[in-house]
Amino acid sequence: MRFTINKDQFLKGLVIAGHAIGNKAPNHALVCFKLDLTSRGLEITGSDAVIAIWTLVPNSLNDKEIIRNASQGAALLNAHVLTEVVRKFEGTELSFEIIDNAVAKIDDGKSTFKLNCMPVAEYPEIDLERTGNSFNLMCSDLKALVSQTAFAALDKETRPILTAINLKAEAGKLTATATDSARLSRKSISVDPELRFSVNVPAKILTDVVNLLEGSDEVEIAPSADKILFSFGTTLVRSSLIPGEYPAVSNNIIPSNFNYYLDVNASQLLNAVDRVSVLVTDRASVVKLSMSDDQVEVSSSSDQTGSGVERLTTIQYTGERLDIAFNALFVSQAVRALGSEDVRMSFVGEMKPFVIRNPKDDSVVELITPMRTR
Amino acid sequence: MRFTINKDQFLKGLVIAGHAIGNKAPNHALVCFKLDLTSRGLEITGSDAVIAIWTLVPNSLNDKEIIRNASQGAALLNAHVLTEVVRKFEGTELSFEIIDNAVAKIDDGKSTFKLNCMPVAEYPEIDLERTGNSFNLMCSDLKALVSQTAFAALDKETRPILTAINLKAEAGKLTATATDSARLSRKSISVDPELRFSVNVPAKILTDVVNLLEGSDEVEIAPSADKILFSFGTTLVRSSLIPGEYPAVSNNIIPSNFNYYLDVNASQLLNAVDRVSVLVTDRASVVKLSMSDDQVEVSSSSDQTGSGVERLTTIQYTGERLDIAFNALFVSQAVRALGSEDVRMSFVGEMKPFVIRNPKDDSVVELITPMRTR
């Protein structure tokens, strides 16, 4: 195996495949990239137990030669070391050669590195075959589905299924749902009514996929019984699914009859919540909204440090007097995810889950369970 | 105690005094700032066991009123909470009032905070009196003394005296020395020949002082038997000294007769060392310089990952063939501290400490003990 390659394109491929390299590799070969030089170009594969990424550095790009002097072959190289070595080269072109199946010699005419290889046979087989149907989505749609929901997924492994985002296609809608059981985030987009599936994809992997979409317009998605594939550009991402029935997929979980409505400028609400939550330093910041006809206040207090209160001015409130307390982070993340200038908060009652929406976009809903006031 | 104050100037004072607030306060009152409103303005004091900072927010600055509606008094308030609350206010002016000696009410007309106070009597007495002689230094001189040496001080408490920078005035020279026993950094400047003292000041505190000098031209320094005071602008910093005899203060520790000289472009050396040290991921990166008449190479190798080598081009080498190995971080920090385009490395022999200097400035010397090559 031998080739001369454009440094920036090589590094780009390594960085893409590097998203699959975990800190705790379940198998010593999985700290490595598998490099395959084929007639198509340089194929780079990285994987761990849950995710696999395959990407191609093509022989040429926009009529510009990327790879030359190529002689086919394969090699396994430590992913972190290879990436950092390639990143640090100053030259624009690198020559790469496997010597005695044991060492990769990489050279830019100024620096020379000899990196130890592992036997190629030790790399596991990775099933990247598409099974079942696939469909295409605009990248911007997949980004919206993920970025408006992923923050609500559980970030601990205490209930693995809650670390997933549930993607469900039914009746012409593709819906993403994430919940950590104290809050829920849901976003829908319109799709082909023929499409029908429900899969639980780790939220972390979906976030990685979205970050990798940069520069692509469309992504092809192929969900099947045990995996989901995303292909875009010259990259393919495979994610394992989290088995089990996703909770809270029913539409009934979102209340539809409310007794109180607060319309408020999003950034004023965010600033007030951020300011008063400074006082709570020891645990999840509990912030209280006190709403009545003539005024709406955001406040918090702590026995240790003191109390803070701020009156909101750009508001419209409909309903009786209501006090409701919540985790400041949950409300801030939900409001930011909506990305709108104004938000509407709808309440059923003091201890009932409440809803935050963008009044101009009903495709996203954020549901939050209140906390007890003291 | 009551006052109305310009928010930015209040915050500036809190941030300055905040440099004295440690994560582990040795006394529960020391998590607080002491605020004293006097005829001069608002005095803010922060301290821990080793450092104390006193700063004044004056009543007016450049004919602009900073403090008004003042009624004198004192208060103790949690330093972190007060700073973050003041930082988050949106208004340009804050009103501050102590109520019942128990609560500080702070208001910008929009948000209102009530912060718990501690009894003022619990704050320890802090001796900020100047004893002994003092002298003035340009801030740029103190910055140079500290920034060109502090990195060589020990960053663990295993030998407390090595966490200090020794400041010694003698025979018209003020010399700063820092060493962790494997390397030494020394910088001198000219001072009044009458000046004579030797003190060990924690390197961390000197670095803080240097960071606080921003905006001042001159600093007054008053070293005495048990403390050193730095005053600049409306701020006073007091540091305890580290008792004991500082090692390696003699000039003889720096070799003066060398057998090998390497003159090299600083950034080429830094880049080469940085590049080859990528391979060593498990411990301090050992990098080797191999020097001879016709070529100079920087290299490193690791049984696990492989090897890297780079030939330096912008060099002038004088001497027999020599291989010398060193901690990559030590050489990088020393070369950076010199801040020059070219550096001269002078060697006595393979296992003898070597010296790095700026060939155009003999006021700084960096001494490094080599490591064994394998």
C-alpha cells in the first residue's frame, strides 16, 4: 500500500472517521482506523461498539488530483496518533507507504514519521449494507429534528432507552421525541405518507451525524431492525439502535387544554432566568414564575445566599394568579431550542406539566414538569 | 451603609479583589469580601491565608461621578455570589443598601437582589501597613521578571520553597529566579545599587499581580521580613513570603564554558519539537536533538506508537557530534519565554545541564537538565 495525498483532504477524512473513535474502545483494534486504498480512493473506517463511520477520500475532487502514485492495500493505524501526526505536518502533500506490513512511513519532505501498524485481520467485520427501505431528507430538516430535541434526552446510562431520540414515521409525519422523564421535546416534519418505522437512536450519535452534515444538502436515511444508516457526500454513518419500547410516544402526553397563557419575549425571559438563578449554587437552580393580571415576576431564593426577583415587561398574561417553579436549565434549553423571538408558555395548573411553544411554528413542542415550591 | 454606584466600576473592583479569593477558604469569613464605604469611596478587601487584595472604587474618576448618595458603613458578603450578581445586572447604575445589618439589597430598577451578610466582626485583621523600605518599578519590568521565570517554578506543594520565585536585589541588580530542580529560569534588571533584599514570593501570586497591573505604569514594591506589598493605581496586594533559604541563588549554578553551540530559529525549533512530541502520549515527552557539522535533527520515538524525525534548516552549529535528550515541554516553555526570533543553545556535554538564551539579550538565562536517552 502506497500513495501520495493532499494533506488537508486526508486530515478531513480522518477527522470525520474520528467521530466514531471512543475513549473506551471495547476492542484493542478499535482504537485504530482501517485504511483501504481502492480504485475509488482512500477509504477510512472508524468504529466502536455502537457507531461506525466510513468515509472516502476520493482520487480527485472538482478536477483537482487528491491522490496519486497509488498502490492498493489496507492498514490499521492508531486513530489518535495518525490524526495528530497528519494535522501537524506543514507540507501540502504527504507520501504514505506501508513497509513490511509493520510500519507506515509518512513524509512531507521535511518531517518523517514511522507509525506502528496492527495486523489488518484484527479489525472486526462491520455491516454497512443497507437493508430495508431508505428515504432522503434535506440536511436542514434532520438538523432541526435533532437540535430541537437532543438536549432533553437523558445524559446518564441509568435508563439506556432515554439516552435515545425516538424517530417515528407515521401518517405523513416524521417525529423526533426525546425525554429524560422530567421534560420532553418533540419536533415533527412532513414526509412521504408511505413511510412507516419507529427506531431509538442514541442522541449523542444523532448529534454527531448532524455535525458531520456540514457541506451536504441531502442525507439518505435507511432504518432497519437493528441499525440505521445515514449517507451524505462520501460518508456513511451506521448507528446501532437501542432496543425496547420508547415511552411517551403517544400524542396524549402533551396536554391540549390550558387555563393560563404567558406570551413573553424569549431573550427577556432567558436573561431574567439566568440572572436570578445565580443565587442557587448548590444544585439544580429552581426558579419561580409568579403571574397575575398586572405583573409577572421571575424569582429565586436560597437560604444560604439570599433572593432575587425581576419583573418581566414585554408580556401578555391570560389567566388567574399562578405561581409555578421549575428547573432553570430546562426552561432555558427549551426556549433556546425554539429559536424564536417570542414564546408562549401554556399552563394547566401549579403542579401539572406545562408547554412552551413558538407561537408561529407548531411543529415543535417542549413539555416540562414543574418542581415543588418551598 | 448605602450607596449608588456605577456598575462597571463596582464590578471592576470586585474582580480585582476576587483574585484573592481561593477555592478553599481557610476561614468561613474569607469566602466573603469586606466592603467599607469611607470618605474616599468604596474599599473592597479580599483575602485568603497567603494573599490579600485591597482596592478602592473612588468617588469619582476623571471628573465622572462613580459613587453618590453615600452613607458610610461596612459589610461582609459572599464574594462569588456578589460578583456574579453584579456582573449580571443590565443597568449602568446600582443602588446598594444594608438592611438591619443582615441583608444587602441591590437594585438596578429592574431586578432586585437581597443577599445575606455575615457579621463584619468575623473578618480577620489584615496587616496592610508598609514596613521597611520600598522602591518603584516600571510595570513592564515586573511583568518581564515574572513572565520570563514563573513557568519554571514547581507547581506542586512537595517542596513549598520551589513554588516561589526568589526576588533578590544586590549590587545594582534585581534578579528573579525560579526552579523546579530540573530546570531554572533567571531574569535580571538594573536597579538602585542601594537596594538589598532577598524574598521568596509564591509564583502564583506574582503572576496574579502581573495580571492586575493592566492600565498602570508604575508599581511600588515594599518587601519586608514576613510579607511583600505591591501598590499600583488604587490597589494594594499583600503576599506572605515562603520562609527558608532559596536554593540555587548562586551565579555559579549557570555554566559559563561550553563545548557546543546551536543557533536556531526559535519558531522552527518550537514547531519541530511540537510535531515529533505528538508520538509520546504516555508521559513527559522526551525529544532528542542530534547535532553534527552537516545536520541537526529533532526526533522522538515510542515503542508503542512509532518514531518521528525532522531536520532543522535554519541553523548554525559549532562543535563535535552531540546527541542530547530533553523534556519537550521544558524546552518549549524556555524558548517561548525568551520571546526572540533566534535562540542560542549552549552545551557542556551529553548529560550536563544546557543553557538557552536570546543572543541579543543577556538578562535572561534558561537552564535545563537533559534526560537520559534510551
